[in-house]
Amino acid sequence: MKKRVNFRADGNSSIGLGHVVRSCALAAMLRDDFECHFFIREPSPVLREQILESCQEVHILPADTDYLEEAEKLTGILTGEEIVVLDGYNFDTAYQEIIRKTGCKLVCIDDIHAYKFLADVVINHAGGMSREDYDTKPFTQLYLGTEYALLRRDFLEEAKNRSLAKDKEIFICLGGADINNDLIGILSFLEANGVKEKCNIVLGSAYRHFEELKAMLERTSLQTEVIRNASPKEMIAVMKRSACAICPPSTISYEYLSLGGVLYLKQTADNQKDVLSFFVKKGLAFDLKEFGSIDETRIQASLKAQALFFDGRSDERLRLIFERLHDRYALTVRRACADDVLLFYNWANDPEVRAAALSTAPIPRESHISWFNAKQQDENAFMYVVSWNNDEMGQVRFDTEKGKERAVIDYSIDKRYRNKGLGAAMLKMATEWFVKELGHSILLEAVVKTDNIASNRVFENLGFQFIEQRSITGALCNFYTCLINIDEV
């Protein structure tokens, strides 16, 4: 039986279709390995059919329900064994808290970092973002940047085999709704600039200004073609014959850049400012104000940069995130007991573990037994065994100070489970178990050799803050801390 992912997003002529489009793009990436369900308020018939192209089922929610009340009702449907994906600005901290209490793994797709996130994973495919831009609970993992671009499958394939041989036409699309009716202003701008190239105008299913557009096209000198409700393949065909494009810095701009071309950006919403800033700063696209003034050198540099940032492999990276997230359901934690003495001995003397330790010499058996027995009796030592499907895969140890306000964290993974992306999940689960057992918040400290790239990455991805770098017994080490609030585990 396939693992289940529940998507929650809305889209209509008032808020646009961006949240639905990118959620469906993610669902299409996952559907071979996951059973994808979509929860939405009052979708149009066209939008519902579009969702069903990537999801097994659409669940229609009442439009007049308070969002927190909606979240409470959804908890009656959730079993606690699904992954829930939220994409929208109404799914704030309070909404997340309700969903999170079911035990589900929670993913948020974001582009405004406007409130605290309680999710296990946050995805923001805008570039230029960092952990410092976010307020999250401990151990929330952030996946930021265009390497996680939420592109539909056809566009991913095109990105892998991009071809820049295009006609001198202009692709124009203001998203699925064009809420502010910006298209009319852009066409007037092009007409005023004496544009002679054909303008390919693509309208989404939520577009509501067609009569006004029709009136303008009857009187304009521009050469135009209007395409409505284009499928991905139809969209690609239009983009391929358009050497230039005008789009908002939203999902549609990502799709155009995946094929390659000269892109001009028109910001149409506040949540687009981060993408606009990054694309312009990196030379991937240009502000519409520069239309017609970009020289060939800048154009070629832009096309080269686009190929670097959009490699067509974001689906592989995103699938791996979800596979690892679901893998956490197979993890269990228990306190280490006296019978684990040889298990810990074998882990401690693994050559890779010794190489990563501050003291690299092999540990004599009797010394280890004495150390282990002392730790078992030490009320300030907390040792845990983490298992994968009942197979012991590693250990996590917390050595606390008197008063138990601080603890040094140490871990190791059995060689059979290394390089599988399980380190972060193992640490997260053991830490949550430890803090609940402790009964209060605590500051964790980690000391990692600078050349231990994998462990450094694990702590950084879990939100540990780098404090300093200094030498211990001749080994250069990174020092990290992370405050774990008991109310957030």
C-alpha cells in the first residue's frame, strides 16, 4: 500500500492559482511512490480536473468555515501516519499546531516567512533565503532555493534538454488569475514602446477580465494570439517559440526559466518580492523597466545562469525529502540498558567513528565496559538506542550538567545505515524523547571536527547555531548550540 500525502491549498480568481499549481507540481513528482489527496475550498470544475491530473482524489471543503475550525475537523480525518502539505497564507502557526498534534509529519510550502513554522519541513524555492530569515521550532528542516523548484514534470524534462533556438516572439502570462488586471497595462506599455514582435498571451482558468482584454485587442496595433487554459505541453510549445517573456516572479517565471529565454518581471503581489530580488540580483531575469535596453552580453550571461540554477533535477531532491520524512515512521527510540554494553562497544570502535572522535585511538574492551557501566549509573547521562524497523541503527547520548540546564549531544550511526539521510531524523527523535523525559527545556551543545562534513551538515540542517571554531587536543572543531523548548517537541 502506498504511503499517503494530503495536500491543502486554495486557488480562485481572487487569490490566484499559484498555491494550487505548485502543490500539484509537487504531487506529480510524488505520485509514483505516494497516494496523493488534495483538500481545497470550492475549486472550479476546470481547476478540479487539473488537480486530478496529479492527485488520486480531490476533497472539497466548505468555504465558510473558520480556518482553525477547519483544521480541527481535518484532525478527525487524519490517522497520524500521513504527510500533510500546507501551501497558503491562512495556514499559520495556530493552524499548524492543530495539525501537528495528530502526529502527522508536516510540510509547509512558503514564500513570505511571515510567521513561526512548526513544520518538520519548510520548502521555499525562492533563492537568496537562509535559516536566519525564518522563525521555526527546533529541528525544522529548511529546503531553500531553486534546486527545490516546484516545476511540473514536463518543464523538468525540458530543463534537462533545453534548447534556445526561438522565434522573436513575446510570451506574456500574468498567472492563472491576473487578479489586478495587469495584463492590460503591460500591453499598453508594449504598444507605447513600438513592439512589432508577435505577443503570445496565455490566460489561466481563473482569468476574469476577458471582455476588457477583448476590447483592447480590437483597437491595439500589437500582433497578438490569445491562448486559454493551456496544458503544460501547450504552454511549453508557446514558450519555445518566444525568445522573450513577461511574467510575474511566480511559478510561471520558474517554468519559463527552466526552458531558457530573456525574462522580464512584473511584480503583481507582495509575496513575490523575494523572488524578484533574487532573480534580478543573479541576472536570471530583468525588471520590466529595463525592457528593450538589455545588451547581448547581459542576455548571454543570463541564459548561462539560468542553466545553472534550473537543472531539471528538483524532483529527485524533493522526492528524497519526502522519502526520508516518511522513513521517520519506521524509527523508534528506547533508553540504553545494561545489555547494550557490547552493542555500544562495537559502534564506538568502528573505524569511521574513531576517526571522527576527538580521541581516535581504539577503545579497550574493559575500559569501555567500565565507562558504560558508570554512564548507566550517572543520573546526568542519558543514552538512547534508535532502531529502524526494530533493527538497532545507532545511539544518541546526552551528558547534562548538574541542574540539567545544558547537555552535550553525541551520536553515531551503524555503518549499514550511513549515507541514507537518517542522521537528522535519528537526532530529532532521540532529542524529543530526551526532553520529554527530562521534563523541561534545555540548551544542547555539539562539538564536531571541522573535517566531519556529514555531521556538521546534520547539525546545521537541524537549526543548531554555529558559535565558534577552536582546537581541542590538536583537532579543529566547530561548536554549535540549540535551545530546545519542551513546548515545541
